[in-house]
Amino acid sequence: MGDVFSALSDIFGAEATYASAFQLSVLLAFAACGEWVAERAGTLNISVEAMMLSGAFGAAVGYQMGNLVLMALVTGVAFGVGIALMQAHLSHHLTADQFVVGLALNVFAVGLTSFLDSEFELGRVRASVLEIPVLVDIPLIGPAIFGRPWPAYAVYLLVPLAWWLVFRTRWGLEIRAAGENPQSADVSGVHVNRRRRQAIYVLGASAGFGGAFFVVGQVGQFQPNMIGGRGFIVIAAVLFGGWTLRGAMVGCVIFGMVEALTIATSVKGYRVDPFYLDAAPYVVALVVMSAFARRVREPAALTRPFSRGLR
């Protein structure tokens, strides 16, 4: 038992653990902001994974084109929005099943980006570190939170911006109406499916940015299937948060910390079956979804296709 406590003390006492947790939480938070907006509009997007992966690939391509981190981020956002356009058009314009569309886009993104990566030699890219004076000197968490690559700090703007859009604008009111009672919204003059498509575009932009951040702020280069199922963890984080933005961010932090602990356990040299380490974040996601699925109130029209005149 003493060895266990010693190992835990070693892992939790390392600055690298908190740095990794922050990086992974930010990655999830970027995408979760957009998924929260989209789900408040009544859409559940399995294609978050494809948007993040495409954003990651787009960042590598963008940096290759312009040799600028900003160009990489912009291109990553554009690639994420490209997947969102396909998701929105197929599921909310042509009324194809949104789950089937999402799964198909995930497979499409993995296959296409892997093929293109093998055809083109994409170089390394790394954003410079920006340290916040005084705050970076806080023990343990200071360097982890206030000494990160500069794109990470965009999360501090994105989260309040997403909240403001949904709760302080007319567009946000219509988004929430489309997710709660689309028939009443339609009678009031709201173009329900248009608002749902726009919410998916917001998701595409934020998830694409998240994927781009993963490349420029953490890994340093594109790798095939590098998102590794984190898009599904994003969906679990939104459910965990009870479709509140604050709760979704807490979920991202929890999932990010769990993954960081699995990485730290391996890096510190503790012998744990790699299968358990790899599976831990997804097991936690499944447990969370099972525990909270029936305890929180989802938007009333979530996943329900809208056809004008039908009830």
C-alpha cells in the first residue's frame, strides 16, 4: 500500500502531469464549446472526431504553405468547417440520418487524411510558448496553465464567447428554441434547420481549431488518426455537464486529467498493462455517460429531425 501512495505522490507531484492535463483539457474544451452550441440547437454530431482530425491535418498543410502558425490555425479551422458543411448539408438539408452521416464522415476523414499524409511530406510545426508574468511562478500549476503555447490561451476567449452567443443574442435564443421546441420556433418565424446548420458550422470552426491546436501546440506534426477517439469524449463531456457550458468544461478537465495521469504513469516508469492505460479515458467516458444519461435534462428536440408541418 505504501508503494501505491508513493507512486501517486510521485505522479501528482510532477509539473509535467498538470501541463499534460491542461493541454489535453484545452484540446477537448475547444471542440466541446462548439458541440455544446450544436446540441443546444438539437443536433448530436458524431462527426466531431472527423472535424478535429481534419483541423489537425489542415494545420499541417497550412503551415507548409505559409510557414506561419497563424496560417496553420486558420487552415485548420477551414478544414473543420469543411466537414461541418458536409454534416449540415447531408443531415439537415437532405435529411439523411445524422448518426450514419457522422460515422461515415469519421471513416472518410481517417482514410483521406492518412492517404494524403502518405503522399505529401508535411513538416513539423510548433507554436512559441507564452508565459504570463507572476502567474507562471505559481508552484506546480503555474507553468502548466500560464506557460503554454500561445494558441492555448484562446480557450479563455472562446468559452465566454460561446456562452454570450447562446444566452445574450437573438441568434442564440433561436438556437435554443430550435433545440427545445422546433415547431413553436418555426411558427415564430425561425428557420429551424438553417439555425441547426449554423450551429454545426460553429462546431466545425471550434473543433477544427482544437485539432489545429493539437498539432501546433502539443504534438508538433500531423500523425494519422492522431485524435484517437477524443471526439467521442467531447460528446461525453457535454452530456456529463448536463448540457451546460460550465459543466461541459468541468467534464473536459476531468477527462483531460484522467488521460494525463495515464501518460504520467507510463512516463514515470510504473509497470501497468498498456491496455488499461489506453482504455482508461474511454472507460471513464462510458461510466460517466451511463451514470448521467438519465439524471440530466437534454434539449427536448435533441437528435429529432425537423420537418415543417410535422409534429
